[in-house]
Amino acid sequence: MLHYYHIKIELRLEAIRVLRSRLQLREKLKEKLVEALQAVLPIVAIVLVLSFFIAPLSPSVLLCFLLGAVMIIFGMMFFTLGAEMSMTPMGERVGSAMTKSRSLPKMIVIGFILGFIITISEPDLQVLANQVPSVPNPVLILSVAAGVGAFLVIALLRMLFSMALPPLLVTLYAIVFVLAAFVPKDFLAVAFDSGGVTTGPMTVPFIMALGVGISAIRSDRHAADDSFGLVALCSIGPILAVLILGIAYSPGESSYTAAFLPDIQDSVELWDLFMVGLPAYFKEIALSLLPIMVFFGVYQFAVLHMSRKALGKILVGLFYTYIGLVLFLTGANVGFMPAGNYLGQVLAALPYRWVLIPLGMLIGYFIVKAEPAVYVLNKQVEEVTDGSISAKAMGTSLSIGVALSVGLAMLRVLTGISILWMLIPGYGIAIGLSFFVPKIFTAIAFDSGGVASGPMTATFLLPLAQGACLAVGGNIVTDAFGVVAMVAMTPLITIQILGMTYQLKQRHASRTQQAYVDAFASLPEDAIIEL
């Protein structure tokens, strides 16, 4: 009889646990939905205002854009929740287990394999590969993956041996710009774009969590500072790989394929347009996630031995990540890409085409908030710095940086200025600042550059620049490409300026506190202090 009641109590407790888990999940989904709405609705509002008052859009393009926005909102909701439940704990556990092994050759091999696998898993790499017809897609993808793998190893070694980031960045970017002098002009912007494209929604959560996992093993006071910087170094690998390919293959000219502009007659055709894209993305994201899942499965069996409950949570998180990425990329590619291209054409065809610069800045300010990986970075920064650098401050700094970069990119479209005239001074300022700001801000800044230039940049801002370039009669390959590179550059400056401001505030607070201490110490022992 007692045994019967014991089983009954256990079943009730299990039912309560399941109910609590479902309620927590519902609250989390609600929270992520609100975040997604706050990120995407400003972009929708800007495009609607432009389409009604300044740059008329065809009903087909506008309807595709609106349905794409709905898919992006739900995609972001599922992806951000899934990344928290799966990619982040996976990266942290793998990083922690790698460091505990204390075997340097093993860490180098695993680090390279991880970088290689995750890069092949990145959906945005396919977009880049299709823009470089002079180099076969498999050759380009494998070269870029090898570049990321090699630089992830460099990033891990930097963390293990506590190497300073600024001198390393100076050396590596010096090599990048020396190589850039030997690359054909038509290939240059695409090469710099590759650095931002390959650090997208699949790569960033895992690599950043890997850094946190490795730093958790270290006990020194610089461990938290060194947990950032992995994405920064991994962004350089693809640039170098594509520059070397440009020299080796000597591509004469990269062709441009105009974005498909939909022409739909009714709601059924609109729905069919998205339904045609969905199966392709279901397959693409499944193939992207498969290498990571296989690697983690082998690592779990051989090293981690996680509990069934923890493993189940990660698998559920991977499912959410999968659904989220499918919805996000379908909405972005089918809905946002044609709208961005068409909007760019209409704005650049206006008598006052200079308006493209402030409007581009306005769109850039809000569009970075819709990048899936930005939420992962901001949350990670807030957690590691114990709230000293808030997610809100990070988000504002990133938005200002991206706004500036899009403004400069639109200026390039209208004037045809070479991208090197902006990248060389920009990186010079960013690297110069790195010697004067706290180490953690330099690492976060260079990480944020790769994070900000994700799928929203590739599927809306790049088509916007291409459409505008088409309307003004410029060279699309040299003038429109480079938007991703510009978006990856300016946050390096704005985040470090945030770091300098933070440092000055800390010094002022410290001086004020010391003044109070000195004033108190100078009082006579029998002084009466009025509270």
C-alpha cells in the first residue's frame, strides 16, 4: 500500500515538473517574441513609410516583404531560444573539456576540425560562393573553412598563452592589406565581405561559447577578457583565404546576378512563392547542422558523458534552432532581398539621390538589431562582465556603428570610391584605439564586427546597395560589394569608444571615492559627523 502511494506521489511530482517546464518555455517564447518584434518592426515601419511617401514599391514586392517580415520574426524567436538551449551549452562544454585534457596537439586538431565544420555549416557562405564564379564553389568553401579552422587554432592558442590581442591584430591586418595590393580590383570587395559573411548565426553562438568554456578553466584575472576575441580572429581567416584564392586564380571579372523581383497576382501565388523556397531551406539547414551534431555526438560519447536530461534539452534546442533558421532565411531571402534591391533602385533614381545616404544610415541603425547573432553577443557580454557593459549599451553602440558604415557604403555607391580608401583608415583607427582601451573592449569590439555583418546585411543591405548601383550605372562588383566589409569595420571603432567612455567613468568614480576617503581621514578624531 505504501509502495502504491509512493509511486502516486512520484507521478504527481513529475507532472508538476513537466507543467513547470512548459510554463517556463512559454514565458521564454513570449520573451523572445517581444525581442524579435522590437527588432523587426522598426525596419518594417521605415520601409512602409518610404513606400508610401518617397519610394513607391509594387504591391508584389511589398506583400513579399511583409510576409517575409512575419517569417523573420518567428524565425528569430525560435532561433534565439534554440541557441541558448543548444549551441551555447554545447560550445561551453566542448571548450571546457578541451582545456581539461591539457594536451596541446589534441586541442589544435580539435580546434581546427571545429572551425572547419562550423564554417561549412554556415548558410551565408553559399551566398558568397555564388558571387565568385571565377572560383569553383567547393574550392572556395573548403578554402574559407580551412582559413577559419586555422585562425580558430590561433585564437585558442592566444587564450591559452594569454597573448595580447592588439599586436596580433596589427600583424595580421598588415598581412591582409599587403596581399590586397596584389588582388584584382573586381575581386577585392568580395574578399573583404567574406570575413563578415562567414561569422553568422551558426558560427557565432558556438565559437563565443567555446571561448567562455575555455576561460572558465583558467583562474587568472584576465581569463574573462580573453574569452572574447575568437570571432575577431576567425573573421580574418576567410579574408586571407579569399585574397590568396584571388591571386592564385587571377579572376578577371565577377558577374552579378540581379535579384528576382516577384510579380504575383493573388494571395495563393504569394504563398506558393514562399512554399517553393521552404523545402530548399529545410534541406540546406539540415545539412548545415548535421556536421555539428555528428561532431558533438562523437564528443559526447567519447569525452563529455552528459546526463540524459541535459542531452535532451540540447536536442530540443537544436530543433528550435533548425526551425528558426529555416523560417528566418526563407523570410530574408524570399521577402527581404527583392524589397532591398527594388528599394535601392527607386531611391537612387530620384532627382535627389543623395537621400540614399541618410536613409541608408537610418535602415542600418535598426537592421543590426534584427541580426540573430547580435542577441547572443550582447547577452554573453552582459553575463561575462557582470552587467558592467549592458546589452542595451552594446546594442546602441553597434547600431551607431552600422549606421555609419551603411552611410559610407551608400557614398561609395554614388561616387565609386575604392573600398581601400575607407578600410585602411578605418582599421588603422580601430587598431590604434586598441592600445588605449581595456583589453576586454578591444576583444568585444573586434568580435562585434563579425557578428553585426550577418544574414540581414547580406539579404537586405547588400541588395539595397546593388539596386542603387544599378540605377546610377556604377560597377556593381567594385562599388556595391563591400557593404558587409564596411558593416564589419565601424563597430570596431564605436565599441572601443564605448570602452574609453567606460574607462573614464571608472577613473572619475575612483577619484571621487578616494577624495571622500581622504576627506574623512583628515578629520580630527573628536569631530562630529552629521548624517
